[in-house]
Amino acid sequence: MNIHSMEIEVLKNVVDEIKRLAKNRDWIFLCHQEKNHMISFEKEFDYSSKPVRINVYYKKDSSKRNLNLTIATAMDHPKKGKTQLYRRGVNNSKFIKLLKNPRQHTGRGYYRK
């Protein structure tokens, strides 16, 4: 197996882990853009009039046990209206927390309205 095919296998495992973690928390898979290393999910929450959408950007240096993600969350915030929140350097445990509560404050990232 050459280096390129090993990298592809590692990224496949990363994608599978991201999908597994999201599915186990009732997120609905929307799409996977391999070229952009991005996977999208959505889920209904009572505080948002529309489903919350999470775009998960995975990095080439990610592994199944050590995810290195950027998470973009889009929702209709109850007080601020349509919002987007970006968080970089998200690991496995922080990703699980964000899947449980996309409004979770991580102390990292930036907000756009």
C-alpha cells in the first residue's frame, strides 16, 4: 500500500467516525464534499425555528481517535436571529459536546450574523 492510499484510508476512517458520532446523536446526514473535506448534518431543536445545520471540516492530519475539526454551526438564534458560529481545533470530546448542544460555548471560534 502506498502513502497516498494510506492517507485515503485514514481519511475514510475519519469520515466514518464523524458520521457515526453524529448519527448516534440523531443528526441527519445531508452531504459529503470530499474535495472540500466537509460533511453536513442537520437536526431539529426547540430553540430554532429551522433545523440547525452543522458543517464539519476535517483536516488531513485528523485520525479517528484524534479529530482536528472546524465546525460551522448555522441556526436561527432565539434572540439574535440567523447566526453562524465557527470553531477551530475541535477534538473528539468537544465535537460530541457540540453535537449534543450546538450552542455550547467552547471559548474558541468566531461568530457571524
